[in-house]
Amino acid sequence: MARIQGILAALLAALIFVVPTGVLVAADASQAEIDQLKKDIEQLRKQLQGSSNAPMARSSVDQALAGKYGPNASVTTKSGKLTIGGLLQVWYYHPQSDPRAIFDSSENGGAINDTNTASDNATFRIRRAELSFTMDIHENVTAKVMIDPAAEANSFPGVPSNQGNYGPGNTNLFKVAPNVSPEFNAAAGGGVGGGTDVGSTGLVSNLQQGSGTVPMMLLDAYINYHGVIPHHDFTVGQFCPKIGEEGPRSDAELEFAERSMIGQLANSRDLGMQLHGCWWDDRFHYWLGGFDAAGGYFQTDANRADTNSDKDFLAATMIRPIWKSETWGSLELGMSFEGGNHGKSEFVGRDPTANPLNDVNMENTFARRWAAWGSYRPGGPVKGWWFRGEWQAIHDRPQLVTDPSGAGVSPIYNLATPGYSTTLTKPFSVSGFYISTGYKFGDSCLCGDSGPSFLKGFEVVARYEQLQNVWTINPCSVEDPVSDVSVYNTKVVTGGFNYYIKGHNAKIQVDYNFVSNPHKDGWHQTDNNNLVVNFQVAF
């Protein structure tokens, strides 16, 4: 019995010492396994992250479908990186209704029937439908092509004033008097029998037929070289020369539905080349270039052969003495000059009616144009307020060519008047300017974290502008009563607002233009104030 009790005591002692030791060993084994499991999971996570950036193996079916049409298909190019962009602007335009244009005198027994019936209709309009393709073919070479099918329409009235004879490019801005009696300060020599119908063969016929104009679809087509010479890039092809600030600016980034009148003049494309330099952290820029300027500065130069071997020289500079300062804001000042010989004829006073070739027989003229601009966006408590102004002057000989057979044709004014004929006018100068201001609530202190959210997309704008865009022959001139030209100012005050849905990419603009036409005895004071609403999407 004692022996049995001894054995049981030994077993109990063994259990007391062995069981805790086994538990400790098991616990140590479990912790080791947990640590190893954590390491395995971390390693697996790293492997999964690495495989997510690597191309996954595709089956033969996937590879076959990749080259077919379908949703979410990738865009591929033969070489380089292609970027596609675009701009769509849909307008609603509503002018005052006045069937008589500025030179009309028919109701008073005069010789001119200057109709305005094609320009006083409210209309929807596709103002711009731009599509651009930018190819980065090399780290130093970029090419861009931009087209706009909407640019070929020519039956829409001009904006902000509809008193121009609408034609290719920007020529809707100018209105020239027909060949009528001196009391209307037009071409000397008397009127045409039966009266002169200014509008019936111009805008009226375009409206009747819904016609287009010469090919203007191609806007930009150029190659840009960059990154080779420090601080410089070089562009060759067709694009906007650097004349002023508003003209070369992107169509999508305008504060108003349409550019100012002088901005429209500077927005014409030309064929040539331009060197651009940028220094001082984007605060100092300059441009040097040479261009065809084939049609002259009073009409478009885009996509046409040059009319002589001379090229126009361009020089422009811009400086930003204050730039992106939280306290003082941003200040920009700039100026541009372009000049060169236009025309080809060496015969002084040659009459183009003898052989009305488009521009080639125009007497050689040294033409030039200047532009100066400034803008200021203050900072501090008035942040969101901005000011902008620009001035431009042009000296050139207008490309007025007539047909001696009796049907006069003016390529730039789109004016074809029965029996209309005149000698080529002398070179003359026109000038214009604008000043504008606005307040963008989204950039102001009023729309901070505690400000009303509905105001953040609004911007109120205002602009005053004028341009000498009405021209007549001056019969009172002592030197040359047939060729001397008088010019008259059109003045426009614009007020409106913008609502930015997504910056300039999606916005609505509403402008009202108060138009003051030139005042002269015998001229009809055409009522042509107008409302313009622009719906815009850019990408």
C-alpha cells in the first residue's frame, strides 16, 4: 500500500512539473507560427502590389478583341503621344430689328438702298466647333492641327456690331460706302442709275442661299521645336502671330462671348515662323517672326499663297513685374509690331480695274500694325477683381478690286454692286481700343469656406470699345477726291455675366452690346443693340 502511494505521488509530481512546461513549449510554438504567418502575408502583399503594375497575361481571345472596335477601346498611335482636344460654342443671338443699314437713304429719296434685313434676325448659331490634334512625336518636337467647320459659314451677322459686310475671316468688322453722290461722303462721280443696292448681292444672298465662303476650316497647322535651346521654342506653319494679347488667346478662355473688335482683327491666322523666348520664371517673354501677310491686315491671311516675295517682320515683348503675389496680385504689360511690303505692282497709281487680279496688281505699300496691352489682377482684400485694356493701329491699303465689265467685286467686303467701279484707294490708318473689367466671385474673399456656394461660379463683366471700321471715299479732299479715305468710329459698351460650371471647360456667358454707330448727316442711325448668349464646352 505504501508502495502504491509512492507511485501516485511521483506521478502527481511529474504532472505538476511536466504539464506547465508542455504548455509553455506549445505557447512558444504557437507564437512562432503566428510570426511566420505574418511574414508570409507581408511577402504575399508585396508580390500582389508588384503584379498590379505589370501587364497581365492575355488570352488569345483578349488579344484578338483588342484590335477590334468596341467600348473602352484604347487609342493607339503609330508613334508618339496624341492628345485630342475640342471646343463647342453654341450661341443665341438677338439684335434689335432695323431693316435699314447705316448708308441707307432710299426712304428720303436718296440713291442708296443699304438693307439690313439679313442682319437683324434673331438666330441660333454654332459659333465654334473646333477639333484639335496635338502630337508629341519626340521630346523636342510637337505638331498641332486644329480645324473649325463652323468658320466656313458667312450668313451670320457680325458681333458686336452687325454693320460690317460679312466675308471671310474677320472682314465682318468693316463697312465701306458704295459709289454714290458726294452728299453721302462716298465715291465722287455720282450714283448709279436706279439706286445702289448695297446689301442684295452680299449678306442677303448669303442668307437666301445659306452659302459658305472660301475654305477657312483649317485654323492651326504647325510644328513646334522646343527643349533644344534653353528658354526658347520655335514654331513654323499656320497660326496666330503674337499681335496683342486677346487675339492669340485661346477661344475657350475669353471673358466675353466674343472678342473685342480689335481682338478679332488680331485673331486671324497667317503662314510663317516665330521664335519665342521665356525668361525670369515666366515673367519675361519675347517673340520674333516672319509671315506672308498675303491678304493684308484688313482681311484674313490664312491658308493662301503669298502675293509677293516679301515677308512681314514681327517683334513682340511682354513683361510681368508683379506675378502671382498674394498681396499685390499680377501685372502684365506688352507690345507688338509687325510690318512689311504688301502688294506687287511697281506702277504708282495703277488702276486695278485694268486687270482685276486679286491683290497681285495692288501697288506696293509698306504696311504696319502696332498693338499694346496691359492687365492687372490685384490680390489682398480685392482679389477676384481684374482689369484689362488693349490698343491697336493698322496702316495698309485695302484690297478693293473691281471688275470693269460692270459688276464690281470687293473680295474683302463681299460687296458686288452693279456698275460699281473705283480706283484703288490710298493707304490709310485705322485704330481702336478696349478697356474691360470684371469680378470673379470664385476667386474673391467673399466666397471662402463660409461664403455662399452659389456665388462661386459667377463673374460679372463690362467692356468699352471702339474701332474705326466705317470707311468712305472723301470727295472733299483737295489732293485726291477719288482715293482719299475717311474713317469713322463705332463704339460699343458691353455688360454681362459668366457662370462657370467647370472653369472655362463648361460655362455659360450672357452679354448685351449697346452699339453706337457713326453719326453723320444723311446716314441712317441703325438700331443694332444685341444680346448674345454663349453655351460652351471645351475639352
